[in-house]
Amino acid sequence: MRYILFKFIFLFSLLSFGQNSSFEITYQRSSNGKILENQDVIKVLATSAQVLVSSEKIQNKQASFPYEVTLMDTANLSFYQIASLSDTNVVCYEDKETIKKQQLELLSETKKILGYTCKKAKTIINSNTIELWYTNEIPVKVSPSTLGIHLGAVLEITRNGNASTLAIKVEKKKKKLSLPTIPKSQVDVLTYKDLLWKSRFTTIPVFKDEVINFSTDVVSNDSIVKAVNGTIALRKIKIPQAAKKQLAFVELVEQSNGDAYDRTGSVFIIPAYTTKQTFLSGLEKGKDVLPIYENGNGKKYQGVIATSTYEPLLELMRFFTPFGIQKYNHIQLKDKTWEEQVMYRQEITDVLQSFASQEVWIGVFIGNYDKGGHKVSMQITLHPEERSSKKKICIPLFNTTNVMEMGGQEYGTMFNVPQGLEMQFKLDQPIKKAKIRYITTGHGGWENGDEFVPKKNTLFLNGKEVFQFTPWREDCGSYRLYNPASGNFSNGLSSSDYSRANWCPGMVTSPTYIELGDLSEGSYTIRVQIPQGQPEGGSFSAWNVSGVLIGE
């Protein structure tokens, strides 16, 4: 079944079509006057009634999937767009209107291309100025695209004066050309574009409409593991080998399924097979089996720092739910049309590379005490692109986000003493271009809480300050339409409008990268200091910080 489309083109090029003339025109692309290097030149086969636009690699059976050809009917001004998505999957759609709707301004200018006298036409498409040069001295209508096909033989198309597609060869064929059989798998144009787009990358599904809530009735199944009364969901997947060189993204879509409040969310990864203890043991047996961290403030923090025998959670993405999106869209305000869902999408290439070919647990946490909770769908996508083949290292160092909050795990309140968070780690080999992937958000949701008060974060390596900044977001009002249940106040603001300590309801918190340079083998100490605010009554502040060491 491989090369279905090649057979399609071969048939087109060999069968006779009466006594009509047949031509093959080769087009070359250039940018800013320079010919694009290593390009797959456009090949157009034309009769008096049909035109097939493909490429040299397609004709020579060297094209990689997916690839497209265009088959035009110049008599009826219609065309088929045909895509080969794989060696067994070819889809197409028919368009009877686009060519007929073209509006071209015919101009008086002329010039010679390959010895043919060409006239000029002009149009504007999506704010792009397009200039065409066409001739009527070739007895077929032809173009490297559908644009201008009704004018004659289009030998040059230029976009915005700098991107050009120019005919470099016009060849009359001895053998006549004919229309091949159209593939039976015709779809509508939107389905076609969706199938074509998705075929360009790998999609790894993780969750589909999974409920993250608080309930004693939740149960796991063969593929999804629920933990901590349903506030965490996990699934074991295998990361493809291709992740070592491809760009990786995680995408999560969320809706309220009953919870009206903004909540902390985290997507994380746990190795399925390792000699060290992982956070998975806590999810299976409870927080008390996790190693304890103490810094002299009188509290015990479960599973937050790496030790010689334990790996904390490796956070892929920190996100925050809006106030009741979708479930509370019945709340009506003038000039407010609420969004139906929020999508969080973030690149995770630098982390996922080190897990290529491995089985891992991918988990999602949303802190809430609501039986309806939240509904999420999640996937990871891998996108082909030339990446460095050097071996990557990725070591989770600390994570104070208490994803077992509903199972009694302590909040990240260790920053209320000067020592803050301090941990040691050892490198058995040197690391080049080392950096810490640092995610930080402040919490304490009352007027003087750290959620609403800017606080400087300072990081030290072996006692030396290596980085400091004040994490703060002032664009939270941009997300108002995601927050139907956000409280409205007498000063004209809503709760979701207020600036916060590096997060807003309905957004992702981006990692901050702290460059460390080259690190030699040996022992290191990292300390994170934040001037955490003091409690007031029953309210207290906390900081969710995670750090991952990345390098080569």
C-alpha cells in the first residue's frame, strides 16, 4: 500500500488525453533574492483541462510523510487537495468555490520569463501583497498554486516583494497527461486540515475528561490510578525514543466540574523503574513513608528534597485553575461572554529528553475539597526538529508543592526561618551548561498573605548567591473571561484581577532558568531563601517551589 499517491501521479503522467498539449513546469523558491538551499522544487504537470501540482521528491518517491498534491480542473475552476498522511492513509477534499472567488487586479506591466512575455496581476490575501506574472503564450493554464490559474500560465508569484516562486523550466511532453482516479476517502476541509496537521507530530494521550475531585468513593482502573481521595490521577506511559531529539509539549484542558475556586495544579513525572525511593511510595502508602525534611522551625516536611536514596516529584508544569470556568458560566454580567474551558500548554523538552525510551508515571494534581472538582484532559506532543544529540541529565532537587495536601502533607512554610530550604546533592560526574529549572509561586490568600505581597526569592550554591528575583504577575486581569465565579468588589475589581506572586487564576507559571555554568563532580549545597510572611489568626503563607538540575 506504500506510495499510493506516487502511483496516482504516475498514472497521471502516462495516460493519453486526446491530442491536447501537455507540459511540465519546474518552479524554484527564493527569499530576499537568494535561492533557498536544498529545496524540493515544485513540479507541475498540465493538460488543457487538468493541472497537478507536486514536487520533485514526490515524483521520485523520496518525499516523507505527510505530503500534499493539488489537482485542479481548469475548465470548472475547482480543485482537489490530496494528502498522504502515511503509507496507507490518503485523504482529500474538493473545493469548488475558492478559485472562482479570487479577485485579481490586472495591470499593464509586462516582462520576459524564460522567453515568454508575461503580464502582471496583483491581489492582497491576509494582509499579504501577492504579485503574479502570467503568460498566454503557453497553450495551457497552469500555476504553482491555485492562485491565478484562470489567467493563463503563471510563471512567477511573489509575496510581499521578498518571497518568490519562479518557473525555471518549461517542457512540452511527448506523452499526453490524463486525470487519475480521485481517492475515495474524501472529507470536509476542516477535517482534512486537522488530520494533516496532527499527522505532522506524535500525540501521546494521557487523560480524557478525567475528574480530579475530593471523594472517598474514587476508584482506580486498569489504566488510571487515583490517589489522595481523587485529587491526584496518574497513568503509566512509555516515552518514545524520538523524545531524545524532538521538541516536547504538555497540554492540559480544564473545566470546573463543581468547584468554584482558583486552585493550585501541577503536572509531574515519576520514573516507573528506579533504584531510589520516589514520591510514588507516598501516594501508595501515605505521607509518613516519605523522608522528612526539617530546618529548625519545628515542622516536619514530607518528601520535599532529594536525598541519596530518594527522588522528589519532578514538576513538568505548574498551573492554576480559574474561578469556576464552564460550571458557573450561568452567572451573567453585561459584556461578559465566558470561556468554556482553559488550555494550558508548555514546552517540556529539556525535561522529557532524559526519559526517552523509559516508562514513567505522568500525574496531575489539583488541590480541592469539592466532590465535583475539576475535569481535565491531557496529552504530550512530540514535534520533529533538529536537536542536539548530546546526553542530557535531569535531576529533581526539591519540590515543596504539597500535592498530597488532602492526605495531610505539610504546606511549604519552611521559609519562615533564615535557613529557608537547604539541601545537599552529589554529582558523580561533571555536568556542562548546568542550570536549575526553578518554578515558584507564593500563597496566602488574604490581604497581607504572600499571595498578594511581592517577596524576593534568593538562591545560593555552596553559600554563594547565584540568583535573585521577585516573582510577580500584574496581568491577571487579562484572564477575567475565564473566571465567571470570581468575586466582584466595591472598588470595581474582581478577585481574579488582582496581581499575585507569580500566578493568576487561569494561567501557567513559567519556569525560571538559573545558569550555573559547568559543574565538576562533587558535593553541593543549594539554599532557597524567601522572606515568608507571618501568620495572622488562622491564615498563613506558604511557597510552592520546585527545582530541577539540567545539563549535559
